[in-house]
Amino acid sequence: MSKFQKYWLGALLGTLAAAAYPIYMGVSVVYDMATKGTVLKESYPKYIIPYAPIALSVIIAVILMPLIFRYVKKYAIGAASVLSSAAFFVSELLLESRVIVTETLSEEVFTGYKLESWQMYMCYVSPAAYETRTWTEVNVLMGEYSPAFKLHFYMISIILIISLINCLYGFGAVLCSGNRSRVKALVVQSVCTAIFLGLCIFACFTAFFRTGEITVSPMSAALMILFFIVLGVTAGIFAGSFLMGRETRLSVMVPCAVSTVITLVMYIGEMILLSGHLYRFGAGALFDGLPGIVLAPVDILTVLLSGFISAGICHLLNRR
């Protein structure tokens, strides 16, 4: 067995082990829909989307890794990323449109929500606080559904998928070609992706302790800022990993720009979700929205810091 075959087998077993729970929960929900026609609220794992579709899409790409490397060769990472993204959107949209979450109001009356609407509500507050939520001046779309909120929801999912594919296929490409120029970048990408995935899972269980108030607690603010920055840096390092050894304006400035844009788009997605508002991290000039724009100075600093960190990391990676 070659080194690549051993690596592929290890990557496949590791991916299956890591994805076992979200896949199991996805199968469980599909089974409930097939047998009962609905999923009771108490039986619904609120984190099934997007993690079951993400897990499925990555597993498919890893299973097909030998074939993709054999027939697509140097474009294997791009082909696998496209394949995984397509698998994600197919499975995600099927779950969103077909799964119904039912909340029992009385013995005779039932209220059901499509999974996409349920997911929108979970973006506002933590699952534990959903039943006791309170709403202030920002009554964020409750009772209304807008597909625009999924802008950042899908962006986060795709960045996770392509980052994971970049790591899994990147190390496989090193074994196939012997070219180690991307190894350092792939190691950093792996660390960033692991941290970002951990934050995403933590957010699913806690929604970073939001309660529905427009002004969040200091802990919630710190976690949200960290999430925005790590999201941008993960995307920036992904871009930078393909530009190793190029001139500075490409190998450093492009990742910086990608990181900045992705972080800004995340803010835009949040603004759409909150009907033109943003969560506020405190009171005062640093936290209040600037005249004419929704962003506060602290939000602008977060966007810039994300780009600066990506540029700094890529600069270090490209030093001889």
C-alpha cells in the first residue's frame, strides 16, 4: 500500500468518525419524516443544518479522492470543492424544504415550521433561550420569513467545506507530487479551520448567549468578534495557501482583501437577518452606528483586524 493510499484510508476513517454524529442525526430526522410526516420539537437536533449536509458533502469528496486525483490531477482540489459544494446545496435545500418541525400547543392544535424558518429563529437567540425570549425595539422578522438571511448562513458553510477540502486534498497532493511548498500554509489552514469549526459548533449550542436583545453582553460581544475574525482569517489563509512564493501584492494583499471582504459580507448578512440593524457590543461612541451606515467603529475595526491578521500570517509564511 502506497503512502497516498494509507493517507486516504486514514483521512476517510477520520472523516467518518468525526461526521458520525451529524450524519446519524440527519438519518434520524429523515426517518421521522418518512414514518411520522413531521419531527417533534423535542426530537429535533437544532444543529442538524448545516452540519449534516456539510458532513455528507465532505465524506463524498473524501471517498472519491483517489478517483479525482487520478482523472483531474492538478485541479483535484477545485473539482472536489465544486462537487462538495453541490452536494451540500442539494442535501441542505432538501432538508430545509421537506423537514417540518412540529410544536405541540395543545392536544388538538399543532404548529409546524419548515426547517428553514426554524433555523432562522435559532439565529437570533440560543436554543435554550428561545422559549423565554424577549424582544426590544428590534423585533427581527419574527413571524416573517426572508430567504435573504441565509446569505451568511451559506457563506459560513461553504467556507468550512472548501477549507476542509483544501486541507484533506492538499496534504494528499503533497504525497502525490512531492511538492512541499504548501505544507506550512496547509498546517495553518488546518488550525484555523479547526478553530472556526469549533466556534460554529459552540454557536449552535449557545448562539453565543444572545437573548434577543440588540445590545449583547461583553462575553457574547467578545465571542462574536472572535467568530468574525476567525471566519475572515480562515478564508484569507485559504486564498493565501495557493499563492505561496508569489510576489507580495499577490501572496499577502490578496489574502488580506479576501479576509476583509468575507468579514464584511458576514456583517451584511447579519444586518439582513436583523432587518437593517446589527447587534451592539456596548454603549458609547465606539459601539454606536456611524451616521449614514449601520457599522459602528468597533465593527470596522473587526473587519480591518481580520484582514491585517491574514496579511501578517501570509507574510510570515512567504518568508524564505
